[in-house]
Amino acid sequence: AYHYATPVSQISEMQAIGFNVINRENTTISDMVIKADIIEPDGNITTIESPLPPIAPGVDTLVFFDSYTPPALVGKYEVVISNNRYTTAGDTLRRTFEITEYTFAVDNLELIDAGLWSNTSFQAGGLIYQTGALYFTGPNEGTATYSSFGISNIDSIYTGNSVADVINVLLYDADSDEDGVLNFQTGGFDDISGDVVALGSYILQGNETFDQLVHVPLEDFFIGGGTPPTLKPNHAYYLSLLYDGTENGSGRCPGFNASSSEDYLVYDGNALTTPLLMDALYSGWNSGTTVNRLQMSGFVSTNQPKPNNLDASKFSITPNPGNEYVNLNLDLESVNERVAITILTPSGRLIRSQHLSDFQSGQVRFDVKDVPSGTYLMWIRTAEGVTIKQVAICH
């Protein structure tokens, strides 16, 4: 009920299979029963029913079935919702979901060229674009190995400059205090300070198409060394793609690959599976759903980029936490034509940024006297690698 596709190792009880009933009659509807026939991949049909309370004329009622736990069976499931009073085609609902070998997805696993971008909104938002997807693990812990996504408008954004052509991947713990309430619900997207658990980065190659995905390895944020993160059982995670168009300079927004005819799902009244775009929640563009898949252990990549992590010996951040200033000390192997350093809120909102030419070694200083105390992310992009590190500011 939270995402279209769930790995078979992460199956859990589906507790939010819901639908709307609208009474368009002139009298109260009574004795109505809604039935859901869940057609499983092997042809077996599981039926659950829900009697409705009386519904007055014109009333729109949200109703949920009892929970359903899919069998450990990979394939497509179809849910056919009907009722005991009305039999026209419009009174029967059909939705599908899938159990996969290794893949979490909010898209429906079918790629289209949806054109999901707006240069105007991108420019108004400070040239930062962030999209994401919310995923819930099952009762078993698991290892997250890759983020899968693609670019559908590569001709609009590719420059050949590896500092400009970076898509960064961040995996957030969406309930780090484990109180059962998503952090986003209480404090918004900036209430995930310090909750990054894994990273990855991808350098655009210039030949990406809307019908192909890349699979970017995820590295544990705290362990490093190429170690993938272990996910907690019965837990929520937010997988995010981040692009900064400042170095590109064109003002053109990336278009991520998408699926059609698959609505973004709603969790507890908040559309938290929708993309992030300039600190705002969006319900989709052009009937498309952004592809941003999380792959679990066992997934075999057919299109994997080379690692592009900046070696830890080449940089340090001092002081951390900082009060008036935060310094990045860089010691690169050779002169880099371009270096970009950006300080962001955890949700991707730009705080500070510096872009350097013909740089190899030295100190880059950021004045943070007027930045509120908190935990931020420093995104370092060089020709020798990319990394994101936590930066604390304490006044």
C-alpha cells in the first residue's frame, strides 16, 4: 500500500488498502458491502470484504479493508474492488502492485518519456532539484545495494564537465528516533538532520536515454569503503536524487525517467512518496511518476558506473562543529579545472556555495555566522571524486 513494487524479502502486512465511496443517489445508501478480490500471480484469489455504514446523499467516504499480507510469490497482483449494488464498469476499481526479486519502486516498472521537468521552477528554486521516494522495509533487515534511475533529457543538461554533471544519491532514515512517526510529518523535510545513512554518485555520460536506467552503488555513510548500508526491519527510508545546476550554468532542469498511470501513494494523509522539488511536495507532472528505485542484496547490475568517491585523505573539514566559520581543506593530486563546494540543508536547500577554477590545494572558508545552528551537508565535487559530509553549526 506504500509503494508499487516490494522485494519478496521485504513483504509485510498491507494495512492501508483504501478507496473512496461517493453517494450520488438522492437517498441514503444502506447495506452496502465492498469486496476486494486480490488475484495473485499463481491465479489464486484472496477475497476480503468490508461492510459500509449508511452513507448520506452527496457524502464522500474513505474506507479501508482489513489488512492483507501477500504470499512470498514474485509477480504481479491485481486488486479488483467491486460492490453488491452497482455493476457498471465505473463502479469496479482495478489496481495492481508487484512483488519483485530485489526491487523497491514507486513507479510501475514501465518507462515512458514523460518530460517531468520545468526550467522555470528549477531556476526559481535556486537551481537545486531533488526528487525522492519513501520505502518501508518488512520484518527482516536487509542490505540496500543500488539506486536505479535514469535521465530522459540528457541533450539539455550534459556538459562534459564532471563537476557539473553529477547526480548524487542520498538514502535517509525517515524515522531515526524510532517513535513510529515519520520525521517529515512533524518537522518537514529539514527534520532529517543527520539522518543520511548511505550515499552514491553518478557522472552523466551524455548517452543516457529515457528507456534505460543506471544502477549506482550505495555506500554506508558512516562505514565507507564501499560497504552497502544495512536497513532496519519494519522501518521507513527515503531515497533521494540530488542535482545542483549552478556549475552547469544553463538553467536547464534534469528530467528523470518516469512511469505513467501510477499515482504517487499517500501515507497517513501526507503525500510523502512524492518527489522533493525545492523543498515542496508535488503530486506529479504530465501523469508521470519519477523512477527512483531502491535495490536490495542479490540485485545484479547491468549498467553500473565506475565508483566516483573522493578519497578521504584529500580533504578535511575544520572546525566541525563550526561557529563563525567552517573551512574545507583540500589537497588534490593535480590542478582541477573546476571544483564546486556546496552547503545544503538535509533536504537540499542551498545555504552556501563556492565554485573554484584551476584549484589543487588550499583552504576554502565559509562564513556561517548567520546560519542557524543545526546539522548540514557539505557536497564536494572535484574531477577526482565526489563526496558529501555532515557539517554541524553551533552558536
